[in-house]
Amino acid sequence: MIFNSIEFALFLPLVFLLYWFVFKNRIQQNILLLIASYVFYGWWDWRFLLLIFFSSFLDFMLSKKIGESTRKSTRKLLLVSSLFFNLGVLFYFKYCNFFIDSFVNSFTFFGNEITSNHIDIILPVGISFYTFQTLSYTIDVYRGRLSPTKDVISFFAFVSFFPQLVAGPIERATNLLPQFLKERNFQRKLANSGVKLIIWGLFKKIVVADNTGILVDLVYDNFETQNQVALILGAVLFSFQIYCDFSGYSDIAIGTARLFGFNLMTNFSFPYFSRDIAEFWRRWHISLSTWFRDYLYIPLGGSKEFKVRNVFIVFLVSGFWHGANWTFILWGLVHALLFIPLFITGNYLKNKYAKNKELIGVRFFASTIITFTMVTLAWVFFRAENITQAFTYIEHLFVNNLSDNILFSSNKYILILLISIFSILVLLFIEASFYKKNKTEVALNSKGLLFLILMITFLGAFKNHSEFIYFQF
Amino acid sequence: MREFILKLLKYSLIAVLLINVVAFASLFCLRKSEFYKPSYLVNHFEENTKFDYIILGSSRGLTTINTKQVDKDLETRGVNLSIDDTGLPTHKLMLEHFYNNNFEAKKVILTLDRGSFKKGEIKINDNDYRFLPFITNDYVHDYCSKYEKGVIKKLSYSKYFPFLGLSFYNAELFFPSIITIFNKEKRNRFDDYGNYQYPAGSKLNSNNKLVTDEVEITNPMVIELKRLCKKNNSELILYIAPIYKTKLIIKNDIGVEIINHANSVESSDNFYDHIHVNQEGREIATKAVIDYIK
């Protein structure tokens, strides 16, 4: 079930009404959320439920044992078992074919012929997200930062919580699980802000991401024959497509959770107003970057030893987390290369404490544009089908004698381009006004929301809508 | 909680009202324009106009017979009401639209595509949204209700909530409606006579051998169209437009006159693609039709 579907439009009010009016105590509400989440997830393919059930059960039991055990070696063994099983499942479903292909290709490169068979696997939706979420629980229990819960229903509901199950934010057990363990009362202010975020998220997804997506697909499908203007537009539009697609999902997820009295962490905080790559990573997919900081970077030694190596590893793993393709690894590598100079010189903290309103001006504008350009070029690796395509695309961006521009080839595409540009300007205008006030999220008043609803209705790409990009991860 | 739900309902109601008002205004503008064929028919011609013939069909009907040439040579009055990317159900809907708006025609020339010779799956066609400005008319609403599938029937429910169809087809309906505010006579790729032609000089690059096929027309919808024509004192004629290097031998058991011009244009230079003639091919095909009628 996806957020921008008729099914979800019926599902959400139904669960909301049952949650607050029928099931009034915490245990009943948790059972309802668990059932609703399994229905939500099983809507794709009921077989996926077995996997999430297995993953939840395993981490619940192993963490319980970790909590009970006093021997360090036993605790470590239990943690390693959890890591082995969770990452093993992730590896099997997501990366198995990639490694088979890479292995075969490397042998072919050295002159040996190997035949291989692909394993016919369907990638379960959102597997990378909930695997990381359950892992965070077990690791935190091992580290003693969290006591293992005895409430199996709450734990299962925490792992499968439908608003953020398939595309995050990747919640920490330390933040989300305690919310399942305490009584929840309806908070009007929280629910109001939730509705506002849902509408804002729908605008980002249906108007910006889905319209730009049509044009991006056109350009990337025909990039070898397109002129520089088309390629630049394709790259810039993809920057907004990926941002609005993913952050739109996060906004709807956070907003939906608030309707049920839950507070999820902020996942995006106006990333395209970043003044350098370091700031970009403090504002982009915050739940993932902080996850890697806490569970990978710090265990590797953090800033104490081999810090450059550690940063490098984090970026590579982050790229690989996104998908089983060399393009994602290269995307991570590009970001590592952009980030490490700032890291070495210590400049990565420069913009951290600066007040947003103090930096509006020519300097701010120039550094923002430069950062956006670097991020946009890196997105080419992320969007391309393979590395060759990515490099050819970038080469054609700079050296190009072609005259075709598919975006101007029909009235329909010109219209979609105009809608895309207009909606991006609206997006930037609204975000800039909240950014200047040092807010972390957009919260429009009723007039603003009505304007967004009009835009969604009359400018939304309903006929050519696409799935959320991050579902594939 | 109560306050939250009441506020939510209040603003939802305001939003639904607002978007319906905009959608209604948008459809009204389209209804009063000439942008799409259904509106063009109603607004371009006087009510009770008596045509000597009308042409129905999909893209092959739209681009083959030049009604301007036919009218000039035969001193007749005709109009091309074909809509691209449509099928027999839409042609029937167009005919109902024609009669319901008090127009008359002596002959109804239906350009029948090969895919429509036999009974096929009946579904909403890609360009049926062009009838949406007339969704309050029973024959349009009945058509949409009958053939539209899915939980939310966007077109048929638009009778009560016009925003449903308009938002789904916003690029095709909402934006053209804005254009029609400034230019009511703007049309979507067809001329004063309802015709469209593929660009001059566009040629098919092919060298196939002539193929002869024996076919039969058995589609019950053709019989329904025949009945509808008879009821309104019109004569139905089936027209088989040129197909590159294809000769059709048609078994005619349905009692409808057939103009079989499948092989009337021969050279690939006169085709835009295998099933559409270009400007030169159109002239040849039109001349063949004029000769046939003479």
C-alpha cells in the first residue's frame, strides 16, 4: 500500500478512528497498530510478512538473552548472531545477485569464462530500513543503552510501525520503542502539525517529484542524443525529484505517526540550502547518516583513530546500502571525496552553528549554488543504470555538439516542464521562508494548505504517477 | 479530539468545494470552446444543421479523407468527427452526442480499423476524457459508468465531483481550459472541417510485398451503430482506409455498404507509417472516395 493511493486514503481514517475511539488503552492500540502495519505491508506481498516476523522475533529473543546474560563473551556471541542473521537476510535478498555478477565479470575480465545463474528473488520492500531499525535495538541493548523489552507486541509494533516501515525515517529503538510502552493521549497540536506535514509531503511527491520524474526518465532514456540544455535540465530535475520523492515520503510518514501520538525524528532539513557538503549531510537523510555515525563510524574508531579511513568507509557503505549496483558505490565515493577535504581541514564544522538568517546574501547564495551543483553531478551516478552511462552523461554535459532536446519536442513535455519549474519555485519559496526562521520543517497556515491542495489537484501527475524511489532500497 | 475532527472536516469541505468550483469552471470553459471534437461540434455549427455526411473513426478516420476536398468537388456539407486513439464504443458515443445535440446527417461514414472487425474487449479509450465537459448529459455518463473500471470511476463520478476527472487528466483538460478563456476557437490539432493531416514530406521507409487477407466483419457494435443510424434516418457506410501493401477481401454479411479502399494507395512515399497516409496519400485516398461516391 502506498501513501498516495486510494487504498491508503481509506485505510488511514479507518485505523485512526479505531485507534482513538474503539481501542482506548495502550495494549489494544499497540495490537491495532501491529495488525494495521502487517496489513499495510502485506498489501504488497503477504510473503514479505514472514520475513519481517522472523526478523522481529529473532531480535526480540536475542536481545532478551543479551539482557539476561552477564558474561561478555555470551553477550557478544548473541549480538554477532543478530548481526549475522539480519545482515545475512539483507545480503541474500539485496546483494546476492550483485556479488555473483561482479564475481563473474571480474573473472571474465581476466580471460576466464564462467557461467552463472541468477537467483530469482523478489526484493522485499523496505528491507534495508527495518533491518537497520531492528539492529539498532539489539546493538543498543548490547551497549547497555536500552533495557530489553518484555512487551512482545510493542516490540513487533515498533519494528513494523506502518508510517515509517518501508522508507523510514530509520528510527532508533531509544526514541520510538519507549513511545510504544507508555500511554498515549490525543494531542491536538501534534495531530494538526501531522496533517500539515502530510499535505506538504503529498505536494512534494505528487506535484514536484512525479512531474519532474516524467521528464527525467525521458532525458535519461535518450541521453546519448540530447544536447547540453536537456542534460542539464535532466540532472537538475532529478535533484528535485529524488529530494521531493524521498523527503515527501518522510513528511507523510512523520505526519501520519503524529496522528497516532508518535514523534518520529526529522529526516530532511532543507538540504538544498546547504553551504557545503558537510552541511548537506547534516540535512539529508538524517536518520541514516546518524545511524551510520553511531553504529559504524564510532565503532570503527570515530575521530580518534584513522578518521579519514572511517569517513571513507561510512560513505562507501552508505552508497552500497542504497542498492546493489556499482553506481551507488561510486556515488558514495564521490561524496566521500567531496567531504574528506573539509573534514581534514576542520572546515566541516564551519557552517554548523551559523544562524541561517545571518547568511542570506551573495556569499550564502554562491556557496549554496556550488554545493547544489556538486550534489547534482553526484546524483548522475545515483540515477544512471550503470557506470558507463553515468560517465557518458557527465561527458556529454561538458562536451556536446548535439541539437536534440526531447523536453522541447512536444507541447505536452513543455507543459510538464513549466509545471515542474513552477512547482520547484513554490517549493523553494516556501522552504526558504521557513529556513530563514530557523525552523526544521514546513508548517503552513490554512490558506497555504488550501493553496497546496489546489496545486496537488490541478498540477499533480496523477495519470503518470510513479512509485516512491526509495522503496527499492 | 472533537475539535480536531471538526476542524479537519471543515477544511476538507472547504477544499472539496473550492476544487470543485475550479473544476466546474474549467469544464464550463471547455464546453463553450472548440478545443476538442465534442465541444467543436456543438459550438462551431448551428443547432439543427443538416450534414450530407459525417466521418467517424480514430486516427485513420481523422487523417485519411479530406472533407474540405470532398465538399468542394461534390458540393456537399460534411464534417470529420474522428478522434485519435479511440475505438468503436467512442465512435458510437460521438454519434449519440451528434444526434442528441439535434444534428442530422444523411450518411455516416465509419472508418473501421482492422482491430474492430471482430468483437473485442470494450473499455474506456485513451481520449474519452474529451467528452468530460458533457458528463452531465445522460448518454455520456451512461457510457462512462458502463465501461469505466476501478474503485474510483474518475470520469463517471465527475458528474457529481468534476475535480476527479479533471485532476486525473489535468494536462489534457485543465490547462487547455485556461487557453480557451483567451481563445475560444483554439482547436486541438484539427482544422475548420475537423481534419488533421500528417506533415508533408514524411515518408514510410518500407518495401514490403502485397499481402491479401480474407476477413469478415462480425463486431456486434457495428450492428448497434447501424441501428442507431437507422433510427435517426442516416445511412451507415463502412470505410476501410488504406493500409500499406494490404489488400482485404471482406466478407459482408452485416448488410452495410463497405468502401474497401485498403489498397487504394500503393507507394510507400504516400504513407506516414503502415496504417496512416501522409499528405500526398491523403489526396489520393480522398480522390478515390470522391470517385466512388460520384
